Amino acid sequence: MSRRNLNIFINGERHQILIEPHWTLLQVLRNHIGMMGTKENCLEAECGVCTVLLDGKAVNSCILLAGQVEGRSITTIEGLGDPEHLHPLQAAFIEYGAVQCGYCIPGMILSAKSFLDENPGGRPTREEIREAISGTLCRCTGYLKIVDAVAVAAERMSAKEPAP
């Protein structure tokens, strides 16, 4: 197979790598860039643990060919915050005990971020939050603490928005 150059922006940094045409975005992120926060599991877009943001929208990186993201912006969990400056979602997940084993959490947080970014300033209902995160499976919890954390983060994020 013939390799080709791929130019992408991951967490605000430009990356140029030589890829095979069949490589997925998940393979590139984990195996070639070293972004281990993006988890690998079903490889069929069924579990959501590989969720990243592509130009701000939640996508399953396990079924997206790397060549399809040429020149686009990817955000992984590593690009959301850092230990000194957590994103409000990350802080709420910790504060509300929404993190169990942690395997689904990067995908869950990025799915929630995409949802909240699409609905800024609002106060989503618990049902809307459940729907927004429904693409990411968690085997450790009943989702109650996860929904609580997203709701609190939504409130905190809307409080920080400037008045119109």
C-alpha cells in the first residue's frame, strides 16, 4: 500500500505523519501520536469510548479513516484541560464521583462537551443529558452521577458566559 502525508491539528498542534490508507483516526491518535486518553474497545462505533471532537462535533474515531480528517481539528481528552486548569466537565466528574474505572470517561466527557457547546447557556434536562451521552457505554455505573456531573457543569459553564 502506498503511504501518504496527513496534516491534522490535534489539541491545537499541527501534526504531519505518513499514514496507510486503511488507518483509522483512532490508530493514528493512539499508535502514532501517543494520545492514550482516546480508548480502544469495540472498533465498531458501538461503545463510544473512542469519541473525540472533530471540528467540535463528537465522532467515533474507530470507524473514521485518518485520511478523512485532512486539515481538520481534533480535540482529545488531553486537549480539554490540564491538572491545574480542569475543564468544568472534568472538574464536575471528579467532584460528583462520576469517574469509576475511568475507561469510558474520555468519550463521555467529550460527548457531553459537544452537546453543551451545541446548546450554550441552557439548562439541559436530565433526559436531554442522557440522550446526549447515550452513545457512550459505561459498565460501572447507573449513569446517575455522570448525569449529575454534566448538569452541574452545564450550570457552571452557562454562568461564565457573558450577558448578551
